[in-house]
Amino acid sequence: MLKAAQRRWQDWWKARHPARDAQVLTQRNLYIVPTKVGAAFVLTQLLLLVASINDQLSLGYALTFLLCGAGLASMHTTHGNLRGLTLSLLSPPAGHADADQALTVRLHNPGRARFGIGLRLADATSDSLAWVDVPAQGLAELTLHWRAPGRGLHELPVLRVETRYPLGLFVAWSYWRPESRQWVYPAVEAPCPPLPAGKAVGHEAQPVAVRAGGGDELHGVRPWREGDGLRHVLWNKAAQQPDPNAPLWVREWSAPPQGQDCWLDADDTLGLPDEQRWQRLTAWVLAADQRGTDWGLRLPGQALELGQGAQQRRTALERLALVGQAP
Amino acid sequence: MSPTLTREQRDTGFLIGVVALAIGPHLWRVPLWAAGLALGLLAWRGWLAWRLRPLPARWVLLLIAVAAAVGAKMSHGALLGRSSGLTLVCLLLALKLLEMHARRDAFVVFFLGFFLVLTQFLYSQSLWVALWTLASVWGLLTALVLAQMPLGQPSLKAAGREAARTTAFGLPLMVLLFLLFPRIGPLWGVPGQSGSTGLSEEMSFGDVSTLALDERVALRLRAVDGELPPPGQLYLRGPVLTEFDGQAWKPAAAVLVPPDALVLSGGVLRYELMLEPLRMTVLPVLEHSPGQPGETWALDGVTLRRTAELTWIAPRPLGETLRVQAVAVPPSGVQRGPLAEHLSLRAARALPPGLNPRLRAWARDLRAQVGSDPDFVRAVVAHIRQAPFTYTLNPGVYGEFSPHGIDEFWFDRRLGFCEHYASAFVVALRAAGIPARIVTGYQGRDAELQEGWAVVRNSNAHAWAEYWLPGTGWQRADPTAAVAPERVERGLALSTPVGVFRGAFDAVDPTLWAGLRHLAERMDLRWQEWVLNYKREQQFKLLDKLGFDSPDWSSLGQLAAVTIAVLAVGSLAWQQWHARRRDPWPSRLARVHAQLQARGWPVAPHQAPLRWAHTVRANGGPEPVAQALLALEAWRYGPDAQPTRGWQQTWQEAQRWRQWWRGLRLALRA
């Protein structure tokens, strides 16, 4: 019974707030109630009114009603501070599951300047508002961060936009369900384990990696990263730097590519817990993509053919994000 | 604002300024230490903000608050009470600024600030106070708006404008509420403690009359039906003083009601009286008000009772402004009893034993010389006129070296004003066995009317005498008229010494001061009439004008309900109008699309009229339809297309659309 009522409520609510990537705030989706401060304001006015009645102060009545009028008018102006505003979502960038996902909202303002507009995730605490002012006839952008529950293609969280401007006596708010979905790839295993040997070359092939030192050919120099040996640091260059905090540089050697067609196979990660398998594969995909040679990905029941480039990487990461999940 | 100030510094500085503005007028009313402490706290807060120092620890503030409470208790005797409350609120407000960590803490400051503003009305409700109120409230609301702007460094001007905008939106509601909110009497307690001091309830012989120098308006009169008496005959009866102890005159403790206390025979004057808050318990009214002793007179929020001495007395000091419809009968049409000897006359013959022996002997001698009581009264007045008496507001102090102050006045110095003459006159009559008493009140008025209102000032305060004769009852006698006829005959206010400030004005133009004062008083009159005296009676009058027969509370309620309904419907309509689609073009194009689709042409709603025209042609549609669509395309998107501005262009566009639409329908039919 309760469940049914809850579901009906949810349905009604969703119908009222259809998922959209651009939401115009209108009478239909804006709500407004007095705040605690508003209640205190009413109490103050009652006291002022009683004082005016008891002392028969005409000017006291005038003051009380002036404040009353201003307070009620602020209901209108608070509502007006959101009404007409358009929220639109910049297409959300994909991220990895171990980091916060960025969500950039653009606020278009067709009217007069608006101040003190706060945005937050609907289920976050009420003091976690991100504030933004929107200039007249202009737009403002605001980036929120949220933590996805795991890898996958996620619905974006419901956002709450609210304002108490100008007097703080009322709070007007609206909910917004963005329509877009955000890709969340598995976390990247760090440090990156060595890439598996290319299948075509056989099991005896050495792991291939681009790393500081240990190669035959000088590839170039790059900033120092954790794990680089002290022997490979360009100390001469460091000594010439006037700034002691400047990054260190290391020589980079590259091993000659051993197999042109590197297959990243889920079977190579057997023995690990599931999630860690996908994390390792993700790290491999990123490393393989760096190499500039063709690579392919084999997942249980599916395979991504050999290829390279941004498209290849994205497809691989998306498959990794969804692998093992119910469609 | 200097750009070097941070947001926090600037906002704090602004709030300190607003609080100082709200506290300012009260600094004179709280004890000196409290005023100093409040200013010190504000200065401390300002210094901390300026130097970006941290706020003091909470225990320090708690200590100061406790000290303030102890101080208030010691200064005022009690913690609960108006004056100690005012002291505490002022100090708390200043302290709260030192305890404000977040901008949201400011709310407490705002609400205390609104209270302080209201408290000011207990002391004065003049036009200037109203202007100060507006400034204070605006400042407080601006600070409130600033607290809702969490980002960057918004300009004070923007916040102030927003506060003004919101308040302006609320103004119609304020006016409506002010006009329609039912005015009821005090829920408990007594109003007042406010207002300037009017006539006091007793009169000390030889007190220097401070009232005489006070040119503020005490009350205003306007004839409703009939004519006001000339200034010389305009007597407003206030407290009647019968008991004399040699120094001070006091009202009689208990007076028996005499028979024939008031016998009326003359015509009636209807008039309106607008009383400033004088804190008198006796309502000064034109002589003589009809009303037998013991009758009551219900005014707004207070019920007056008629005394045996024919005054209207209130159960409490009248601390509010009052507007009263009253009736007066001229003294010629009134006889005030008892007409024969009565016990109530005994108090009016009593004299303090052993005092003023010279005057008593003089009076007894004179009474023996003249034949009758009326002749005696005439002889005393004649004596005042003939002996070298001088009328002056600075007579010096009598009774300093002997208890016989009136003897000193009557025989030695002969300098004095109305109080002296009335006192001596009454003592002389009593010494001769004639019942007599002193009446205080107001006499005379400004020569010119102010918009129909006769102005009576505090400096018109006057004291005169009444004596009793068998057969005729009580009579008025004004001994001051004998020595200073111009004071009484022309009803001029007592002249005041010229101050330095006013002297400077007079040096420029002698009429300038009077002109300015006149202007200010006229504005004050309007203010009184329209705002301060807007009470139940005026509310009902307004209803009457709006067409309600015999208005009462229920018609007030009806009017309020109708107004609320109209407002609600209006705002709903406004919202609908606001929410409607502003641009008519999408619906127009949708209509065209529907027409084309009804003919079976494969047109899509998102296509432009040009594409529709091509589709129509490709499907063998009539050429005029395609032409019309091309014309529409040119109209909307061609090089001559103009955005529509203003209602005139909108109207023209609608005309043109109707024409085009007819053309399309014709082409489709063909």
C-alpha cells in the first residue's frame, strides 16, 4: 500500500519533472516556501503589531504593514529570481570510477541580473550549495562534482537549484533531471602493470612498456614520475634550473615495439577479482593507446578488433564500463 | 567606498552605520553610561573590522551583557519595563554585532533593529521620525539583501536598489492594510508614556511656566457646524484646581455633585478637536461642554467621565493623538449650579490658615467697603487694573524668604503672569467669603487658521478663575485680562524670547522664520490628519465614502475580503499573462503547417516556409499557395525582416498576418 503510494508519487514527480538537458524554470516547476528566517520575521511583525495596537501607534501600524508588504513582495521577487532562468547541461565528460565526475551547468538569463543562485545535488546536504550570480541577459557556468556509484553508463543525479535572494524570507527551488547520461569507466590500476605480450608473438615475449631507462634507444626527455630511477634523472639540467622547485627531467628510452598487434585479453587477468580485472584492462587500454600501435581488446563474449586512436580507446573503455553488467 | 576595503569590512561598516542610525535617537533616552557603552561597542566593532582582527571571545561578550543587565537594573530599578528594556535592546544590538560570525547572524540584528525603530514611535510620530524610519528600514533591508549575496563584492547600490524595489512592490499592500486593518483598542496596559508634557495636574504658585516658552502645537480645533468663538473668548477648560496649601493648587479630592450642576439654554457649536499627545488626564474642551456630572463619553480606546467640576477626565494620561467630535455651548447659554448654598462650596472657601495675612486683611476691608459680592469682584479687578501691576513671564521667585508668597506679589513686587493673577484673585475672593477656584486650560489661538484648523499652542496655556454667587452659580473671571488685555483679548500666545538661531533668521527676513514654521506645521497637520489620526472613526468614514451604509466591522471585513479576492485574481491573471507564449509566430506557423498537411503534402513542422513552398510545387500544389509561402518566407526571413517592437508594431503585424492568412485560405480553396 505504502509502496504503491510511493511509486505513484515517484511517477507523478517524474512526469512533473521530465528529464531534459535544458530546463526552463517556470511557474510549473518552481516551488516556494518561507524559511525559518521568514517565520522569525512573521513573529517579529506580530510583536510589532501588538505593540502598535497596545500603544495605538499609527506609525507603528505603518511600519508593520510596510515590512509585511516588503516580505510578501519578496515572495514574488524570490520566485522571480529563478523564474525564466534556463539551465542547460554541457555534455558531461566521461570519467573514471575512482574520481568525482564533473557536471557543468550553464545558466542562461534572459532577464535582469540574478544573484545568489545555489545549485546542489538533490540528495546532498543543504549546506553544500555552489553559488553563482548570473548577469543580466547573460550566462554563467557552474561545475558540480558527484561520485558515481561505480562504472557504467549512469543517469545524472537530480539537481536542485534554489535561491533565497533578496531577503532570505522565502526559499524558491526546483528540481532538474538532466537527460544525458555520463560514462564512468573503471578506475585505472596504478601503477600500470606491464602490458601483456602480443598474442601473435607468443608467450615468451617480454612485456613492453615505455618507461624511464631500460631501453635501447633514446626516446626523449620527460618530467619525472614516481617510479623513475634516480640514475635516469638529468641532474645537469636540474642544476641549471634557477628554481629549486622546478620539475626534474628524466631520459626516456623506448624499447622497440615487439608485436604490432597487441591483444589485451581479459583472460590474462584471470585470478583477480572481477573489478580489478577491468581496472587492469583499463590501465592497459590507456597504456596501449599511448604506444601508437594497433591493439585490440577481448572481453568475455565480445572482442574489439585491432585498431588505434581516440575512437578505438573510447569504444574499449565504454565496453569495459559495461562489461559484466546487466544490459 | 574605497576599493581597498574587503567585502567583509565594507558590509560590517555598513551594518554598523545602519545600527548607529537605528540607535541614534535613543541615545538621549538611555542612561549616559548605556549610551557611552553602546557607542563604544560600535566603535570597537568598527575597529576590529578595520584592522581585520578576530572578534572577542564569547565569555567577554557574556560578561559585558551581564554587566549591562546589572547596570540597567540599577539605573531603572527593574529589568522588565519600558525604559530598561530600551536600554537593554540598544546594548544587545551593539553586542550582537560583535558576536556576528556569519552573515546569517545578521538576522537577529535586523529584527532587533525593527524593534528599536518602533520604540521611537513611543516618543514621537512626527513627519521627521517617519523619514528617519524610512531611512533606517531601508538600511536594514539593504543589509538583509547583502546577506543574501554570497558571491564576490556586490555593490551597495545594487543591494539598496533591490531592497527599494521589493519594498516598492509591497507598498500597495501596505496602504491597503493600513486603511483596512481594523483598529481596536489596546489589548492590555495603557498606551502613552509618550508625547510632550501638557498642562500639569497641579499648579505651584511662582513656578516658572516652562509651557509658556513652548511653541509646539497642543491641539487644533475646527468648527463643523457653527463658528468658533473669537480668540479672546476661546477658553478650553482643563483641570480645575480647588485646594490650596499656600504653595500649590491641587484638584479637590472628592467633590459632591451639586444640584443644577449644568443648566443649558443656548445654541450649540459642533466642532472637531485634534489633540496632540499631551499626557493629560483631563481632556481640554471648549467651554462649555454639555454633559451632566457622572456621564461618560467613549472615545477611541478610552472612556472619559464628567466630574462635578465639569471637566472630562480619563482613567489614564492621554498619551496618544486623539481626534474628537465635540459639542460646545457658549457660556451665555449655560448656568452652572449649585444655585443655592451647597456643601460642595465649602472646599472653595478654604484657605491655608495663617498664610498671606496682608491680602486677607485687605480683602476683608474692601468687602466691608463695597455693598455686595458682585461689587467686591468688580473692585478687585479694578484694583488689578489700576495698581501698578506688570505682566511678565519672568517675575522672579515668590515665597523665597517668607511663606506669604501671594502677599509679596500683591503688595510688593506686582510682577507676574496668569498663574499669579488667578491665584491672588482666588485667595482674595475666598478671604472675603466668596467661593472661588482656579481653572487651567488653554486660552486663545493663532490669528490665522491653518487649512480651516485653529491652532492652539502650549504657549496658549492659561489659568483663570471662577467664583460663585448665590442665584447665578459659577462665573468665569479672568484677572489677567485686567493687567494684560492684549494677552486675553487677542488670545495671543505668550511671547517668547528670541533665540540665537531664530535671530539669525530674523536678520535675513523677519517673516522667514514664521513662514518656515508655518510650512512645517502645515505639513505636520496633514500628517496628523491622514496618518496619525487614522483610527476607527476615520476607517468607518472611508467606508461610508466607498458607499457602505452605516459602516461597521462586518463591512470592513467584506471590503477586505473583496480586496483580497481582487488582488488574488489579479495576480493570477498577471501570472497567466506572464507565462503565456510571447511570440505569436510558432502558433501561426503551426496553423500553416496544419493546413498544408491537411492537403496531404509531406511537409515537416520544423521546415521553413521556403521548403514548404518547394514541397507544395513538387507535389503539384497550386502555384498561389507556393507564392504565399514564399511571401511568408520573405516576410519572416528576408532582408527586410524586422523584429517587432512595442504594441503598435505588434498590432500592425497582427493586421498583416490576418491579411496573409486570408490570402492563403483563398489560394488553398482555389
